[in-house]
Amino acid sequence: MNHQPNTDDIQFILHNVLQAPAQLQALAPFADTDADLMAQVIDEAGKFVADKIAPLQRVGDEVGCRFDGGTVTTPPGFKEAYAEFWQSGWAALSCAPEDGGQGLPEALNQVLYEMLSAANHGWTMAPGLLHGAYECIRHHASPELKAAYLSKVASGEWLATMCLTEAHAGSDLGLVRTRAVPDVAADGQGLGTVHRLNGTKIFISGGEHDLTDNIVHLVLARLPDAPPGPKGLSLFLAPKWLPNGKRNTVVCERIEEKMGLHGSATCVLRFDEATGWLVGEPGKGLGAMFVMMNAARLHVGLQGVGLLEAAWQKADAYARERRQMRAPGPRQGNHEADFIIAHPAMRRILDTQRAWVDGGRVLAYRTAVELDMARHHPDDQRRQVAQRWCSLVTPVLKAAWTDQAFHGGSDCLQVFGGHGYVSEWGIEQILRDARITMIYEGTNEIQAIDLLVRKVLADQGQALHALVAELLADLATAATTTTAIDCGGASAPTCAGAATTSSAHMAADLLTRLGQAATALCQRHTTAPEHAHWVAGDFLRATALALLAWSWARIGRTQGADTPRWRQPEQALHAWVLPEFELRQALLHQVAVR
């Protein structure tokens, strides 16, 4: 019943498919981080997640967080597990050594959080924002604030929140009304000028809890002379407990009753003349906060991968022990019914989700590697290439893989039949917990607009064409060595022609057509700028499919991938997943009907 991290598959993709250890060890900060060390960290992370976090999944859902007069009590076992988590150094995995961190590559941090999300999404919400908060404080806070808070956040001894949303201002942060007024007469406690914060924030994950002694709130608010809109927002640090030992006037008014994530308190916070200090420059708060949000978006993309992996694990195990009817083909022994894993309808569901999980890992782990390249590579051009990858691929990961976590998770529930709809098997909890990932940290619709309008159209497709060219060059080096795909003949009729087309050739074709679609959209944008907003979701989905095809081409040319474990989902990809590209490409040229 409890999730078991599949560290063998994770290691295969990170080490064999992407050859990440060699790339990372070439960077100065990771010169001592070899493949053996990375493998050891992943194995130990898997054991910790399986032993300490996964067993709390059900109690987190059934008991949930409790609210009583402004205080929140987390489910039984959560506090103890979190104490062991940060005291064992897991929270500080990729933080800088000078801040008390372990200085390990970002890829290891992302692998850890994928495992955690798969095992217990509700519990993982608590430390989920830590790394983003750490980066925000590290890059934007004053030396005094960093001295007081950075090491505590880096270690995870103190948890952090991201206080953006208000009742009238969700995705449109330019409507934020929370005010921050300088109080020069107040004792700044050595941290600079005090600002008095007044306003109410909603949907604040972990806004109040009993996991840590202090909570560091990062709050978007307006100074008195700030202009309207997003350019008038500043960022403030307002801790639950002040340096002088007094409780700050940050009040938890209630926690939300939610569809899922019962193990995470989603709070309404009222800032009532609360003490806060400016982080970064006045009016530059949204830029500082986006450091945190961008880190969170990759994390959410990996939540999608992890949650789909968790749903697949349960469905696959159930399909191997549940007997129902006779499967087509030769009889399997003298039993009155066959295991449902033998039925093509169930095999199609399971192999299709496996294709999304494994391909998503390739993209997500590559993105984590590119983050470290962007931060640490000595060559400026290589850093720009890395930043381009992260800029374009992160919204795709966030949107496409969280969408697949929910809809693919629903398909995995279907494997259980009626048993999936009751709580006994745990698959319905995964589905409920997964739904929020399509909404928070920027809805999936906003991710699509960000990709097409703000990133592709903004530079006339130059960055996307450069990315496509890079991936085509990568495919060209392996085109002569890839193995042809066998899509199963008559059992996979939608895979016409794919049996003689290598994965590399298929990926190259989709990437080429993606580039052509981007060019056409850029041309149309000059005469019909509204069109891009209608089809942004289709463009993101087409991009995801092209990138998924590239990911599987990388897997397919890796030594050790020529086994049923890898070939079956690859066949499902060609038969049941990639044909969607044709639909999305056609929709990109549709005239919107109003």
C-alpha cells in the first residue's frame, strides 16, 4: 500500500540516459560529486522516503490538519518525520555550503522531491517551498536579513511561505491590496526599517503549523507611494516569531476544507500591523518573488511525474494480482480467469502512463542539470543555452505533466474498476491530491500563455528554433543506431508506419513540425494577435509531445534499454500518445469561434 521509490529506474535515466554525473562533475562546485556519490544519495533518499514518509500518506488524508483558535496541528507522525527530515540534512541537499547546505547538484534535490511527492504529497507541501525561499532570500535580501534567516531556511529548521494570493487577486497579482507602511520609529532589531503590513492573504500553504518553531513569510505588498499594477509591488519578510522573541501579528483565521491535500494546511492569513522587512528593492517585489515561483514550477512539474508514478505503481500491482475474465490469446494455465495485466485494454493504460513518467523524468532531470549549468558553467554562451532550455521547458513540464498526473491517474484508477472508487486502495487519494497541481504556481492555462506569447512570440521564435536545432543535432548523432519500433501489428492499428520509423526519426519529424508551427504562429500574430491566446494550450501540448518523443529517442539509444521494461512503453508512445500531435497541429491553424 505504501509507495516504494523506484530508484533503479531513476538511476538509469539520470546516469545512463542523460549521463548527468559526468556533466555535473565538470562544474567546479561539484568536482567531488561523482556517479557513486550521486547513486548513494538517491538510494538513501529512497529508503528515507519509503520508511518515514510513505507510511504517513493515509493518516494525512484521513485525519488531516486540525484548526483550533488560530493554531494548526498537523496529522500524527508528521512533526516527527519533518524533524528527522531536516536534521538529517535532506532539506539542505542543494543549498550552498557557506549557508549550511550540502552543496550537491540540483538534480539530486529534484529527484528527492519527486520521490516525496509520489509517497506523500500532503506532507511534502511543507518543505516544498523551502528551496525557492532560500534562493529568494539569498539573492535579494539584505546582509542583515540573510544573517538572521538564510541558514535557518537553508537547513529547513524554519519553514517558509509564499504569500501572494488575495481573495480578489489570484493569477492577476497586479490587483494585490496588502499595504506596507514604513515605521521609522519602530525598533528594527538590527534588520533595517520596519514596515507595518496590513491585509489578508488566502491559499497560503503551510501558513500555520506545528512542524517548526518559526515560519518565514514572504509577502507581496504595496508601499504608500506605489503605482497600481504589478510594478508597484514590493516583497517583505515577516516571520511568525520576531527576533526579540515576540509573536508577530500574523493571524491564521482559518484553514480551507479541500478536495485533497488534507495533510497540508491551506491557510487564510491576516497581517494586522505585522512587522516586516523589505526584501530587495521597492517596486521590484514580483521579480524577487519569481525566483521562488520559478523554482516551485519545476518542483510542481516533478510532482506531476511523481504522482503519476505513484498511481501507476498501484495500478500495475493490482493488475498483476486481480483475475477477471479470459484474456484474448492462449490460455494462461487452468485458472477460471486471467490476471487483468494480460488484457490489452489494461496493458494500454499502464504502458501509456509509463511512457509519460519515463519521458517526463528525462526532461525534468535534464532541466535540473541545466539549472546548475546556468548557475555554475564558466562559459557565458553555455550558461545562456542552459537558461534557454529552462525558460522554455519548465512551463511545459509544469502544465503537461500535472495534466497527465490527473488524467493519467484517473486512467490508473480505471484499472481497479469499482475498487478504485473506494478509499481502501488509496488510488482515489492520489487523484484528489493531484488535481491542485494543475492550478497552483500558475494555472496550466497561464503556463501555456507564458510559453507561446511571452517566450516564443516575443522573440519571433528565435529561442524555440535554437532549442529545436539543438535537439535535432542530438538526434542526428544517433539516427543510424536507433532501433526500429515494433508497434504490435494489428493490435496497435493507430501506429501505421511507425514500425519502420525509428524513435529518432519520429522525434526529428515532430520537432521540425513544431518549429514550422511556431513560425506560422509568429506570422499570424502580426495580423491576429488574439489568435495565440486561443491556441496556446494546443501549442504547449504539441511541444510536450515533441519533447516526449525526443526523450524516448534518448532512452531508446541507451545501452540497457533494449528490454521489455523500456520497449513496451516506447511502443505505447508511438501507438497511443504521439498521434495526438496531428490533432494539436491542426488546431493551431483553426480560426477561433467566438
